[in-house]
Amino acid sequence: MKFKKYLLFLVVAALAFVLAACGGSDSEEENNDSEDASSESANAEGDSESAELEGNVVIDGSGTVYPLMQRLAEEYMVNEQEGVSVEVSRAGTSAGFERFLAEDGTDFNDASRLIKDEEKAKAEELGIDIMEIKVALDGLTIVTNPENEWATELTEDQVKGIFMGEYTNWSDINPDWPEEKIQTYGPNENHGTYEFFYENILEEQDLVSDINLQQDYSTLVTLVAEDKNAIGFFGFGYYDNNQDKVNAVGIDFGEGAVTPSLETIGEEGPYANFTRPVFTYLNVGMAEEKAQVLDYAKFVAEEANTFAGETGFAPIPDEEAQAQLEEIEGIE
């Protein structure tokens, strides 16, 4: 009898052990399933935050701003969004605005001047909402041929006189200088640099009639580099990248000559008279419709100061850059 009771005890104990083991296994599986679900949820959330974008971003406009925007585009495509193609062209500020202010126009227009009233009116007529993004500061630079060892410094009035045709020969400025004809060069009317020079420096006085105006900045550099009596103007970046081909003239604004550099260029600095902000203009509607356009606009606002110096521009104040980023982030 005792033996039967003992045997019954062993069977019950064994059954209890088996049930406990099965229950533990089910619980463990449930825990594993729960952990797997949580992991999948976290991964999905991470994927959402770093979602890869696709499509194109189309930019045209200023040849002056081009090196900075091209550098930003390269950085964005290589290190931010490999699936996005950012196409940067350089028709010139005014020509770029014509492409921008059109049905199915470009997403951005780079500009080395402020948008004009008539361009704003065109945008309103077409129902295009525009956002102005200030990307950097540029110093308009007066350049000469490397063999020109006499006109290393000029006053602001002398620069104006040269490009308005008040002087024919170098000796008209200083009798000790060569009695040779001054050859003037600059970008053509498609460029904001031309308009800035004409409107802000010359105060809308006519340029000398025989000035050689060019569409392409590399052509301008070559022409000045090959003409001993040349003097031209363009943005600081093109001088900075071609210091082996052209010289920068120091400009005396009344307190001694100042040579343009990343240290002197600034709206409040010693080169302020020849300093100008440069911009890109965003089609807000395109940013609302295309995620890649909005994302690139944010990238430009965040990173323009990072790459300004290496492309020949002075950065804008950090607080201005942050304010612009916050405005862009408000686009839905």
C-alpha cells in the first residue's frame, strides 16, 4: 500500500515538473515575441527618421554663387541622400530668375543680388510663393594682370572713373603710370554681379562703351590674365581660386587701401562698400510637394556657413542662419 502511494507521488511530481517546464517555455516564447516586436517597432521608427529620399532638385542662377551651391550639392549627394540628384546650373542671376519664375520652373534660383520688384510681381502673377535664403557674403573684387605693378591700389572714386570711361590711359590716373590704354572687363547683364556693380558701385552711371562683357567667368579670368593693361571685376571666389593668374587691387575707401579677404569682407567690415550678400531663392510650393526639395533647403541653411570659406565666401552670422533654418522647417 505504501509502495503504491509512493509510486503515485512520483507520477504526480513528474507531471507537475513537465507542466512547469511547458509553462516556462510558453512564457519565454511570449517574452521573446514581445522583445522581437519591440525591436521591429524601434527599427521601423529609426528607418522612418532616416528615410532615404529620391528624385531631382533643380537649381539655376548666379555664376558667383555657383561654386558654393555646387559644393553643397556634392556634399548632400555623397553624404546625405545618395538617391537625390541635385542639378546646379549657372545661367546668371537674371537669366536664372526667368527659368525660376515660370510654369514648372526650377526649384531654386541662386542670386548675387536681391530679387527685383518686377520679379516679385511675376511670381505673384504665377502664384509662386518664394522664400529668400541668404547663404553667404561676397566681396566684389577688382582684378588686374599679374604684370601690372603700378595699379596695386586704387581709390573707390578711381575705380568708378575707370569703369565709367573718365580715364583713357593709365597715365591719366597717375602720370608715373604707363601711357597705355586701359582695357576693362566684366560679366555681362545676365549676372547679378554686373547689376550690383552698375547699381551700387557706379550708382547707375553708364559703363565705358568699349568694356568687354562676358557670360562665362572662366573666360573673364583668362582675358585679364592675357592682357597686361586689363582691369576687371567679379566675385571674390573667382579671384581666390585664380590667384596665380590675376591680382586683386586694394581699394581705398578713405582710410587706406583694403584688399578683399575672408577677414575683411563683411557688411560692417573694412571692405563693406564692396561687400554684398548672396542668396538662393526657394519655390515654397515645390518644397511642399517634393520632400527632397525641402530637405535640401534645410541642408543649405544648416551647412552653407560650413562650406562658405572654402568656396571664397564669408559666412553669415550664425543667428541669421538659425532663423532661416527655423523658417524653412515651418514649411509643411
